[in-house]
Amino acid sequence: MTTGPIAILRGITPPEAEDIGRVLYAAGFRYVEVPLNSPDPLESIKLIRAALPEDCAVGAGTVLTAGQVELAKEAGSDIVVSPNMDQDVIRATVAAGMRSYPGVATPSEAFAALAAGATALKLFPAESVGIGGMQAWRPVLPPATELLPVGGITASNLGEWVAAGAAGAGIGSTLYKPGRSAADVATQAAALMAAWHQATR
């Protein structure tokens, strides 16, 4: 199954975590990431995981070490997302039974990540790789490899990435930023999911 859009909730706090998680799920998001450089991220992961059905993957982002992988697992994570390609982190994630989404910016990093067992590849920063860069990678990577751009993705450009072969995208400040209400997040989420469905018809 294609991953699709991933909600990146950088800066979220535990008191708002459940409400934000629920409006994202209602809009159609089935992947939710809480970056570890958020306030009390492990508690937010626990709360969102408990609030949402099992068909929604919840997990940790900005995971940089194997030790953080263990903490993410203890909090109930299903996925581990990183800004970089660290084979130790990827292997620890897979060994713990979670899905690994490492950040890659070159073909060499992409192949190294796949060799370590990555589930899918996060193109980061997406603006640097570019749609043309992603299209150039596509023929040389294994056909089933999912490419997920992260950075600068909006409802207006999501369709371009999907048309070029993206299997989803990580969406951060376009969707959520600290102080944004659940109602505002719901509005943004609906627009993004509408763009996703339009692009994947």
C-alpha cells in the first residue's frame, strides 16, 4: 500500500495532541509523525497512538540515534523518520519491528538506506533534490521503492510531485505549526487530502 501524505507535527504539545491527531485522521491522514525536538514528544506520541485507530501509523521524527529508536518504540511508535541516512538507526528501527523512513539527498544515500532495510526514502530537503532529481533517481532505484519528498510541500504543488512519481509526502508547517488550532489544522488537512486524491485518481 502506498504511504501517502505524512503529517509532521513539529512543536506539538501533549495537551493538544489528541485533538490534532483526531482531526488529521478524520481528514484522511494515515501517517502522523511527532518530531523528537518537540516539547515532550514521547508523551504526545503515546496520546496520539492511543487516540487513533490501528490503521493509522504514528511515530517519531527527527530520530538521530539507535537509543532514540528504542524510546520511540517504548512510546508506541509504528514508524521512525529521520532527516539523515544513518544505517545504525535504520537497522535498529527494522529490528524493533517499526517502519524506517530515513532522509536521503543523493543516490548513494538512497542505495545505502535500502541496503540497511529502509521501508521508504524521505527526500530531504525536497527543494534541493527537486522534481527533476527525483525523476532521475526513479529508473535506477528498485521499482518498488517509495520516494517521499519533505520540505516545502503544499496543496498547490503536491500534485506535481505525485505526477513525477512520489508515493506521498511529509507535510509540516503547511499543515501544523505551534499555536494553530485543531479547526485550522482540519481546514489545511482537508485541502491537502483533496489535492492528494485529485493527484492519485
